[in-house]
Amino acid sequence: MWRAGGMSAELGIGVALRAVNERVQQAVARRPRDLPAIQPRLVAVSKTKPADMVIEAYNHGQRTFGENYVQELLEKASNPKILSSCPEIKWHFIGHLQKQNVNKLMAVPNLFMLETVDSMKLADKVNSSWQKKGSPERLKVMVQINTSGEEIYTSPLSFCEGKHGLPPSETTAVVEHINAKCPSLEFVGLMTIGSFGHDLSQGPNPDFQVLLSLREELCAKLHIPPERVELSMGMSMDFQHAIEVGSTNVRIGSTIFGERDYSKKPAPDKSTADLKAPEVAQEH
Ligand SMILES: *Cc1c(COP(=O)(O)O)cnc(C)c1O
């Protein structure tokens, strides 16, 4: 039987990747025709995993990778071995971004997308920081929505997935702000982490349904075709369901790289310290 975690590491990253890609395609085939036919992007979430594993996945054809701590992303993306062996790598930042870390994030080589813009202020800060960098390309951004309306907390599954994101009711205003006031950003979609452990026998995941209806509302209000608004939802546990209901960007870690061992993490640095006191350190 296929299990997320352990087994994929034993079988090797190449085998795990191929299996995940097959499951992605099977889920695409089950997707209703009325959903935009966007081929989902697989983001291989390499957090806590060494550079060698990223290179191994890259050598098996994977190009897009995700990280959720700025410091870890900066170190991995600047790793000389990754820089020389993975020239086409694309990094997605998928963690909570504090304003004081924006400049550091903008320095990440091959940063392709920021999935977690969750306020106008953060959008402004990212916009001006990216502008200063003088990149010829706009930075692709998604707006992260707190679809479950939960308070910020630390997931029982791991310490890394705090609940952040914009209240759903503010979605249109923030996207309008990005489009009108942030010329160095390109709005590309909506992202949610969603609640953990949703039981699919109880019906579709309501978090995913919220993201879908927000896209509908956004597209109607701003006259954007739905094909132009991606949905980032789905992780190891629920990516097939997420794709069946319309996800265009799945973020998968443990099923590709094996379960994460946090005991091996180096002593807490600034980014992990941020987590322990998420709000005190933040400017508003
Ligand atoms: C860690 C993480 C993932 C991947 O989780 P898995 O369960 O290992 O697939 C996806 N999205 C975010 C935001 C994460 O932090």
C-alpha cells in the first residue's frame, strides 16, 4: 500500500515523483469539464530536506520547489551545488512572510512565485522591494486566504503550518490593490492551506469550496477570466481531491521526500523564533 512518508524515501525520489505525477494526471481526468482546464503545477516542498534531495528530484525532471521559511529558502536556493546543477529551478515561497523578511526573500536566486501575500501592506512592501531589485520581470504573487476562519495556531501535525491569510471578505479589495497599485507584481491566483484532516466521506473539503467561490466572485467583480486565476490548494494528504475540484497548484512534500524529521533541525534561528511568538515581532 502507498503511504505518505517513509516508503517514498525508501523507494527513491524518482519513483515517488513518478507516482505523484501519475496520481495528479488521474485526478485531472476526473475533473468536471466546466472547470478551467489548467494543467496543475506540482510544487515539490523540500522544507527540512537537504540540497542533495532537491538536486535528485531536479534530475528526475522536477523544476518547481517550495519552501516555507525565508532563511531556509535563501540558503538552499543559494547553495552552490543547486545553483550549478539546477539552472532551471523555480522556487515558490509558501510560508508566512513577515515584513522584516521581505528584502531577504527578494534576494533569493530563482524566486518564481510568492504564494502568501495576505495584506495590502505586505503587497506594497514586496512591490517596492522587488522594484528596487530592478528585475525586468514582475514577481508572480498569490493571495493567501484563511478559508477556515481559524485563528493563527500551530498545527498538531508539525510546527510549521501556522494559520495565516486574509479573511475571505477582503479578497477582491486586495487583488484590486495589487493590480492597481503594485506594478512590479503580477497577481496570478489564490492560495489556501485549509483545515487539516478533513474527512472526505463527509463531502468535499469546505476550504477548497470557499476558494472556488472566491475565484468566481473575484472574476465577476474584476472582469477576469477564471482561466487567469490559479488556485493553490492540496498537499500530500488531499491533493487528488483538490485537483478534482479545481486546484491548479498542489504543494507536496512528504509524499515525495519522505516524512520530515524536525529533531534534526539546527538550533532555532530567527525564522523559527518568529513562529514561537508569531504576532509580537510583527509590525502592523
Ligand atoms: C509543508 C507544507 C506543504 C506540504 O506538506 P506535505 O503534507 O508534506 O505534503 C504544503 N503547503 C505548505 C504551506 C506547507 O507548509
